Amino acid sequence: MTMSERTVKARQDYDGASPFPGGAEHAPAGRAQVGLTGTIVVLPFIALGVAIFLAWGQGIALADLLLAAAFYVVTGLGVTVGFHRLLTHGSFTARPWLRVVLGVAGSMSFQGNLIDWVAVHRRHHAFTDRPGDPHSPYRYGTSVRGQLRGLAHAHLGWMFTSDRTSAERYAPDLLDDPAMVRVARAFPALCVVSLVLPFLAGWAISGSLYGGLTAFLWAGLVRVALLQHVTWSVNSLCHMVGSRPFKTRRHDRSTNLWPLALLSFGESWHNGHHSEPTCARHGLDRGQIDPSAGLIRLFERLGWATDVHWPDHDRIQRRRTGIPPQARARPEADRYPLRCRRWAA
Ligand SMILES: [Zn+2]
Ligand SMILES: [Zn+2]
């Protein structure tokens, strides 16, 4: 049996509870990757401590808070609307300039270049919560210890392994798009811009270098840390804690977690998303706040977004859990899993 035949067999044999075969043996990444990822992960956190220390007793300047909120919203929506709903799942078609704008905004969130981001996320959908998923909290099994270890892996640990996702395989469409390749190459520069802009804005508003420094801390690094952990919580918590009102594929344990809805711009309606991956709205039920879907709606009204995949009421109803099998959506109606299978083969 060849290596790939063994991998395919291990995936077919997976029972939904045991540790993933070979999951515990993953080699750590090379020193350079660990160093770089470590800096990107740890530095914003250290900055949080420094920022709190400096603000202690004298409060935070309003300008710092407003700048932090503005940068959080712009870069966050770049990830959710741009990286995720547009580039990964094609849930709408955007004007070419808007694709670039969203790609640039998302790149400023320190979450890797957009082509790698999309490749990892498509692989996550192709193998959700079974062997092959780059960041499943079920990797080490369903024992208490395995779950805790899995949670740490799904949140952060997966970035420190040598388990690379092939962009040629999972994101060939983006590699063929010169504009997206250019944005992906500009990722390190965009990270610098993402920190320099708040510094300059803070300096200009306060008229002092110290004002620039505190804006750099709050609207630069602390904002990066918060968005990173919210995004990673969708990978970790939203596959473990919360409700599962919709049917997903076998072994997929994605959940809806309402407390994160606003901070994650609607991405924590993750069970709805895994049930209907190409849908532009993740909050499929009434009252499920989804600011990313609101922005896509605005783009549509302005004529900047077309072919938007809005939820189909009957289809959603058929995907609810607890509905008899004969009333559920037929598999051939599932465009996305067919595409997943192409990547998963
Ligand atoms: Zn997921
Ligand atoms: Zn997705």
C-alpha cells in the first residue's frame, strides 16, 4: 500500500472519536517558521501588557480607542468578506478593484498571505473534523485531555507544525489571478503598513510622538491580537461549544456560538456556514446578527457585488437537524461538497 492509499484508508476508517492516525506525530515546523509565527502571535500580546501598563491610572485616549475600532472593522471585514466569503467560497462576485481592496484589508490582519489563508481554509472544509483537517479540535480524540490538547491545537498550535497546505492544489484559481498573487506577495509590506498607519494617525491627532506610540500599541498591536484570537476562536470554540441547528457532513462538528457574533462579524454562526458554505450570509436564522452579510448587501446595492448567493428558505429548512431524511436536501443539490471532493480526492 502506498503512502497516499494509507492516508485515504485512514480517513475512511475514522470513527469520529479516536485521535487522528499519526496526529500526535506531526513534526514541528522549521526554526524560521516557528520564530516568525511566534513573533506574530506573541508580540501583539506583549503589546497588550505594555499598553495597559502605560494607560494605568490615566485611562486610554479616546482617539486610540476610535482608531483601534476603525482598524479592527476594516481589517476584520477584509478577512470575513474578502478572504473568506469572496475568495475562499465565491459566495459573490466582486468588481476587480473591490477584490483587491478586500484582499489588501484582510492582509493587514497578520493572518498570513491571502493565498495560503484560502488554501488552508478550503482544506478545512474538505476534511472538517476528520484526518486531513489542518485545525480540528478533535485531532487528539474525544477524551478530556485529548479535547483540551485539540482546542490548543485548533486555536494556535496548528500554525507551529510542518503540515503545509498546498496552494497549487487548494487555491489554483488565485495562483492564476495576477492581482491576487501581487497582493499575496505584498503581505509583509502590508503588515508594516498596518502598524505604521495607526502610529501616523495617532501622531497627527495628538500632535505628540507619545500619542503616536499609544495609537501604535492600541490601534496597531492590541487590535491585531484581538482580531487574531477572535478568528482563531472560530476554528477552535466554534467546533466545540455551541448549538448545531443545521445538518453538516459526516464528522463535521461546527457550532453556532452567539457571544462571538458581533466581534467576529457574523462568522461565529459557523454551523450555518458549514451547512451552506457558499452562502453569503452565515447567520441563517432570524436575529442572528451578521455584519459581513450586511456589507455584502451594501456592495450589491451599490452595484459592486453581483451573483450574491443569498440563503434559499426552502433549502435551509430542509437542512435543519431533526427533519426526516426524505425531506432533506438531496446531495446533488450540494454544489460545494462536490467542489470539496475535487480538492479532497
Ligand atoms: Zn470550521
Ligand atoms: Zn468557510
